Amino acid sequence: MDSVIILSSSEDESDTEPSVLVVEEEAPPVVQKEGAVEVVDDDLAITYAQKGAVLPHARSDCSAHHFRETSGHELGNESYCEQCFCYVCDTLASECQIWSTHCDAHPRCSVWRAQREMRALGILHKLGFTMEDMDQDIRAADSAQLIINHSMRYNAKI
């Protein structure tokens, strides 16, 4: 039997509630249909449902195209839906310049995580920064530095 453990995030020491709550899985309720309304129990009735929209996701999490985790290249991982993102580049899979390689990337592989981190950090990686050090201000500073370097090279040619 599976169970879920919920940890409280309360920092109030006067809180007398337990900080750990174990939730046991219950048998699913019997659904009774009454015309177009599904009655799950006395307190809940489903009157309308529609299929949810597919949100952007990593290729390894795509529900439309099965993904196989391997240490090498796996045939079939190249296919993607219009919402698939390249895990390494953090762009749409259709815009990834080396999708034939990145199609096998997933967050459970340390090699792919390292490549993603190096790409995200850019020049800051050479200075010893890690993803934990990274925040929006540092990303903006890195982009500004690249713009400055480019303009300095351009002005030097004039």
C-alpha cells in the first residue's frame, strides 16, 4: 500500500499540530452516473470536463511521444510535439540546432545536467559559478557583458 508523507513548513514553535502527516491511500470511490452528471460522492459532482491543454515540457516528459532513457543514442527520441523543449538548450525542440544529439537529454543523467548547466551559465561557468549561485541579476549581467564585448569589438574595427 502506498502512502504520502506531508511535512509541515510552519516555523512557529507554538504550533501544536504534528509536523509530519502520513496519508494512507484509500480505495477510489464508486462513481455513479446520473445523466450527464457524474456523482463521485455526496459532496462532489462532476458536471463538465474537457481535455486539458498540453503545456510546455521537456522532451523526456512528453506524453505524445514515448521517451527511452539510455546512455547512448536511442532511435525514436528524435520525435517531438510542438510543446517539447530541449533539456540542454532550454528552447523549443524545433529550434534546437543540434536536436539529433540533444533529443536524448534528460534531467536524470549527470552528463546532460552538466551540459545544461554549462550552457545556462555561459561565461560565468569559467569563473567557477554554479547554478545555485545563479539568479536573474547574474544572468542579466552576463548578457550585458556579452553586449559590451561585442560593441567594443565593433568600435575597435571602426
